[in-house]
Amino acid sequence: MQLTQSYKPANALYFYAKIFCLVTMLIDHIGAFLYPQFGTLRLIGRLCVGLYFYFFACSLNHYLQQDFPPSRKVHLKEEFPKTLSFCCNLFLLGLVADIPFILFFKGSWLSSIFGYYGLIGIYMYALKYFCSLVPNKYLKRILASLMWLCGFGYFQFHLPQISTFTYGGLGYVLITFFLYYGVSYKHKVDPLAILSCFGLSFPFGSVAYAQPLFIILMLAPLLFISLFQELFPQFTDVEIMVHKKTSTFFWLFYPIHLYIIGIISYWVGAS
């Protein structure tokens, strides 16, 4: 009974992909802040970026896939807190992770990827909510397009004096692209969609870490997963039992490892 209460099923393919993300991200940050002379470590770190964009889109889609109910009171009481809580928690986690960037790495607020995710999530939610208020489908599409372009302009051309979005509009475009396809952990990753992402990414060559080689490394793991699912469909839905607190570990690993690396880098510099 205790086993049932403490563990839950999880898709094996995506679970191991998340472990892969943690390992490559750790290598990336070790290379960035402790061994900057080894550029290969940063290249390894690019392997996790596309997966993180995809995972975030899957999580956000869980809250955005349902249509807003006719009764606004019901929505504000039941659905709104869940979605807003998810996005705000990401944003706050990003602010917590920004502290070591500021203290140890001479960064700025919103340097961390989770603050970036949180803002995108809040904006995507606002976009869907306001579009739901428009009854005409053509006006709704126009409003959605205008709001999306405003969001793109903000993330791509933000004020560098206030924040530092490493991926600029690149992450915004890819995440909304995945949301458009309605991605979730229960569906296969479409190889054609991932190939389309290559074309969407290359116009952002001016963004930090969005050079051609980085883009190829960024999307390669997603393309591998999509091809693996096509070639071996029998493994697509395999589930394993994981502890219920595993998801908490995945979220908290990001700020905790930054603090540890920051303290080590400060200690090494001071000595």
C-alpha cells in the first residue's frame, strides 16, 4: 500500500530524457562558470535546450488544452488558480535561481531559464483568455496574432538594462509552435514538426547560443526521440514507477545546482 501511495507511473522515454537534460545542463553550467576554457562543455549543454522547450510546452499544454467555461466565475474559481499558480511558481523559481547569477556570475534579473518560462506561460495564458472573450472567430484570430507578435517583440527586443533573456524570441517561437501542435507526454513527437523547428530557429542566429551548430545540437535529441518512436513504437508507451516527489526534484535541481556551483566558483576565486 505504501508503494502505491508513494509511487506513480511515468513514461520511461520522457523520464530518461529528463535525466539526460539534468546531466547535460550540469555539464554546461560547470563549463560556463568553473571551466570556461573548455568550450566543448558548453556544446554538450546545448543538447538539453530543445528538450526543455518541449517539456515546458507539454506542461503548459496541460493547463491550456481545456476551453474556458462559459461561466467566468467558475473559471476564476477553479481553473484560473491552477494555471496561474503553475506559471507564477516557475517565475518565482526563476527569480530564486537568478540570485546566484547576480551574486557570483555578474548576471541580471531574469537570467535564468525558469523566469523566462514563467513569463511565457503567463503571457500564453493571457493570450488565450483574452481571445476567448471575442465571439467572432476572425476577430479572435486577428487578436491572437497581434498579441503573439507583441509577445515576440517583448522577448526578442526586451530592455537589456532590465533583464537578460538568453534565448530571446527563439524560445518563445518554439514553445508556441509546440503548443500549436498540442504536444503532451501521451503523444509521439512528430519528426516533421522537429524538422520545421530547424527552419524556425535559424533566423535567430543573432541571439546568444543560437548559432547554426548550437541549433543543430539543441534540436538533435528531440529529432532522435521522434525517430526512435517511429522506428520502435512498442517502446513509446512503456511506463515505469517513479517516486511522486521526483517531479519536485526535477524543478528544484535547477536553482540548487546553481547555488552550489556559484559557491564553489566564489571559493575557488577567493582562494
